Amino acid sequence: MTLAPATVKATEVQLGDRLRARSGAELTVTRIDGEFMGRANMLAFVEDSGEQWFKMPALRDGDVELVRRENAVE
């Protein structure tokens, strides 16, 4: 399922979601790391694929820009 770009809570991000960083770069989430840099209030979204390696930190209670969700549950 494809969505129009939307803002979602970082804790609602799922594997396979396509996110846009503040810089405009995009990543498809293949891994979610907790406690980014040892900080319990941070998460890190990672794309580790043949196309790119990209890590985007976010506050657990913060918002991120969701560009696409492939496997939406209805």
C-alpha cells in the first residue's frame, strides 16, 4: 500500500517503511535499533541493502516522515 507522505510517531515505524530524513534522503527500513548511542530515548532506523547503507536516528517520542508503507494492515 502506498500513502501520501505523512508524519507518524517514530514508535509506529515498521520494517519495510520508506522514510524521508530532514536532509531529504530516503531509506527503506530493514532494521530498527533501540537505544541509539546508548540513549534509551532514541531509536535508529537502518537501511542495509544492495542499494545503500543509511542510518537515521530519531527520538522515540518524536515524529518522522513516512513516504510509503508497503505492508499496511487494515
